[in-house]
Amino acid sequence: SFAGSGSQVSLAAYGTYADRGGPPGILGAFPAATVANEQARPGDEAPATRTTVRGDGRYAYQAGTSMATPMVAGVAALMRGANPALGSTAIARILKATARRGGGWTSALGWGVVDARAAVDTARRVDLRAPSATFGTTPGDVRTPTVELSWRGTDRSPAPLVPSGLRTVELWRSVDGGRFALVERGRRGATVEVPRGTVRYVLRAVDRAGNRARLATKRALVLTRR
């Protein structure tokens, strides 16, 4: 189980000291020779409980942070492997949100028992990549005050990431070298006004997670109206 604030996580593995039924800790490899953790303390049970796996006696159940920390660290590594853009605060938040528990935080279980499958699956669905958009209209001279511009936006992520999906595409315009201003939104295109002069249009796609690319002014569509 674990608690903590922000990117900090406090860990514990219940086992031989728990007042409820359950396994005597977390299973892990152990030295062949008897170690101090297998020795019972006065009036208490031994911290480690030796067991055999497929005839091999070099295993034991043990409770405590020494067993809990590598388990949770391993899950965090799987999450970063699935989504390398995740930061430590986001990983801690997902671990807490996906932990198995009866309700919210409790003094007995903190935020709950780590759920590796749910944590990794949630990490895959955290979309931190900006979508993209491209024009279907070719640059050149125009003679009319309006023109039909076409574009296409896409929101893709490499496996195993799951993209949130395209929300809209913004159309920005600059006239004769002036500042860019937002003039239209749409997923496929729109009929827009073309002022006299040299007009530059750029696209910025926005996905459902709120990610948006920077204005690619160097890849502007240039239309000239005399």
C-alpha cells in the first residue's frame, strides 16, 4: 500500500505483522542459507517466511518497505516504458488513482494496493503529444475576396500509446507581415476572407486532451490578392 503527496510516495507491504488474514508478505528470492530475518523476535513472528517454489527453497515471503519499494518501482518503470513522456508527479497520481481499495485514502491501506495492469493501461492513455494538420490547398494568386481552404488534422501516437483524438483545427492568418490572428476553426476546411496583399495562413491542430502544436509559421500557406 502507499500514501504520499505530489510526486512523493510512501510504501509499505503488509505481511506477518498484519492483523488480518492474507499472504505473509511479498514473495521474493532469498539466500540459500538462513538469514537474520527468518529469526523470530521475542513475542513476535519472524519477519520472513521461507517457502519453496518448484522444489527450490531459495524463496521467502517478507513484509516491509524493502519488498514494497521494488514492486512499485517496477510498475513505475513499466508505466514510463509505455509512455516515456510521463513525469514523476503524473506517475504517482496514476498509481494512486488506479490502486485497488474500497474507497479513498485510509490509515490502514493509504491509497490502496498497487494495480500494475490498471496503472500501465492508464499511462498508455495519457496523451501528451500534440496533433498535426496540413493544408490541401496550394499557394498562389487569388482574384476573389473569399476562397475555400481545405486542410486535414491527425492525432497519432506510436504503440502502445492511445491518442485522445482530434478535436479541431485552428486557422491563423497574417496580412503583409503582420501578427497572426485566429480567424477560423474546423476539422476539414472553411471558406475564408482573403484581404488584399500577401496573406499567410497557418494551422494548429488541437486534440481532446488539450494538446496543441506551435504555430508553424515557416510552413505557412501564402496567398496573394492584388
